[in-house]
Amino acid sequence: MKGKELPSYIHRRKRDGVLLFRKRYGQKMVEIRLETQFPEGQPVPTALHLERDRLLHQPAPVKPGKDFAALIRHYFASDKYRNLKPRTAHDYDRIINYLRDKLGSIEPRNIERRHVIAWRNDWAESETPHRANYRLRVLRLLLEHAIDMGLLPTNGNPAKGVSEYRYDKREREPWPADKIEAYRANATGRELLLFELCLGTGQRIGDVLKMKWGDIDGDGIKVIQNKTGKKLWVPFTAPLRAALESTERRSEFIVTNHRATGPWSYRGAAQAVRAIRETIGALDYDIHSLRYSAASELALAGADDEIIAAVTGQSLAMVAHYTASVRQKVRAIRAGKIRK
């Protein structure tokens, strides 16, 4: 397709056919690789027009030093970032790197509330509302840092007050007993061990992946929660004990990577578990739902909130949230015993 047949500001690079958005802002020519690509000679897709319009309505980029990329560099070097918990920093990194790619050449002072709202809506519609809202929170945080740097006036955060994208959020629920048994029947090796560790200890997946053989203390395991810093000792369940006894110690980490040089990666673990969830029809129940399952199993067994909190390391309010779906059943069981 010839360049003149493309929408204005869109050009096809000769050497490889990649589509680029080119626009001059003052003395500076800005060139951005487009996400929408299509073979030469084909009709222009609607997505290309939408992407072009989005870029045309973004704030104008400026010289390096006062742009969003400079803001991010300054934030990464700040105590605010260095004092984050490792897991939080890891989550922020993914969002911040995305924002740098998309907004890096934009000056914070040129970002308006309407831009933030448009980005939020675009993220929600093109990806997921949950991801859009997370990006909005991180964007708001970065723009607060821009105020500290003097790149924005006090009370000049355009993301402040922008509401999160509203949607019908599906609350997590504990795994049903039949899905737990189906997983056990279809999993072996690391996939089964990881499952039993998450369900048996009731800990977050990040803490489970960091568990070491040296953390085992008697008939339980010592845990220092990454998110809260709480120190716990969690007793083994019978299935977890059996899984540990049948596992070869190839690394200091209980759930190790293939080379036995470190822990299994979060991504690898999540993908492996998802494959089994898909096989058994349990896509509605993810790894974190096993934390709900652990709390719910204890509640059904008659444990009060303080006992459950001693295992999961949660606040009493969070325990109540995690066990909400089984509390009625627990009370009904107690009522049945009273009536007998």
C-alpha cells in the first residue's frame, strides 16, 4: 500500500514495512511504532484509525529531562520506591514500564484530566477493567511524585479524583471439594507440590515459592510473609506432608526451577497450574483462591477467626472476608447440632 493511501501522520517504513506515527511538535519530529500492523495492499483496518486518533489527542511530547521518562527515573531512585516491599515493587515495575513506553515523551504538566479518563477507558476496553484501575493508581502515584519534583504545581495531579472504572467484580471463592480432588488426580510433581503447599499453608503464592527445606520446623514450616512481615509457624496438613515426603530435595527451595538453581518462577508456576485448571474445568478458581480454601476448610472444621488468622497471618477482618461464603454453612451446622 502506498503511503498516500494511509491516514495522515501514518507512514510505512521502507526497510521492513512497519507502520509508524510521525508528527512534528515545534522543532521536534516524533516517531512512534504503531501497535496496529497489517500487510501492504490490504484495506486500512479501523483499529489503525482509532490508534491514530488516540495519538493525535495525547499531550505533546517535550525535550528529555522534564518528560514522563525523567519522572520515572527519578521515582526509581527515590526512597519511596526503594522502601516498597519486593512483591509490590515487582507489580509496580510492570505498570511503570508500560507507562514509560506509552507516555515517556510526554511532559507531566501537559497531561489533563480528560487524558487520564480517556486512557483509563481505553485500558479497560482493550484489556481488563482490573488492569485499567491498577494502572490508574500507579499513574496517580507517579504524578504525585511529579509534584514533589516540581514538575507539577501543588494540587495539580490530573489523576487525583478520577474514579476507577466501574464493573461487576467477581469475588473469589474457595475451590469446591470436587475441583480440589480433580486437581490432585491430574497433577504430579511440582504442580501437585505447589498446590498442596498453597492449600496446606494458606499462604500467598509469592511466599510459597520462596519456601526452603530449611524452613521446615518439626511438623510445620516457618514463614515470614513478604507483604506483612509477619512471622508464622504453620502446621502441615496430611496431604501436604505426603507431598513433601515424596519430593526429592534438588535445591534449597522446596519448589525449585528445572535447573535446581532457584525457586520456580511465578509466571511458570501460574501457567502450569492454569493448564491443569483448564483441563479440569476450574478456570474460575485461581492459585490465590487456594488461600480462601485454606481459611474456609478451617472454618468448616470449627476454627474461630483467631485460629484461622494464626495460620493465614491475616487480620480478623480479612479472615471474615475470606470465609464469608462458608460462614452461613458453619452456623447452620452448629444450629443443627443444637436442635438435636
